[in-house]
Amino acid sequence: MHSSKPKPTSVHRPEQAVVAQLLRELRQAAGLTQRDAVKRVGLTQPALSGMETMERGLDLLVVRDLVQAYGGDWVAFIQELERRLASKPQPASSLIRGSRPEID
């Protein structure tokens, strides 16, 4: 007989806090309120708040939609997430398209 294990979710992982914080910082760097943000992506304000406060799990495609709605660069967002997970953060404002120098 197999023992049932709880399904692992991102809500219970420490990395969730890093992703949620980066998303919140990016929204704020873009000068958007939660109300502004949800209008751009079609979420409810409680849903976005739950994501930013780690009460809800984060769906990868929804995170991608949010980053794009905030004017962020998806690849730069993922790179910054990896830096933060490795404890080498950059300011979220550097992830807004056009705010950082082009790399050759």
C-alpha cells in the first residue's frame, strides 16, 4: 500500500518569497498599483495581492503575463530571480525594458 504524500506546491517553498518580492518590486518600479496591474492582466486584486503576499501559488504563465504587463523583460526577470536565489540581487527597476544598457 502506498502512503499518499501531499502534492508539492510553490507556496511552501522558500523560493516563493523571492519570486513574490521580485514581482511586487517590479510592479512598483513600473509605477503601477495593484488595481492598475490587474486591469492589464485580467486578474482580481485579491488574487494579485495573494500572489504578492505568498498566500497563493504562482503560475509560471501568469508570472510571465505580469512581468510583460509591467513592461519588464522576461529574460531579465528570470536572470534576476536566479541572482536573488543565489543572493546577488539587482534593483527591480533595472528590469524595465529600456532602463538598462544593451549588452553586445
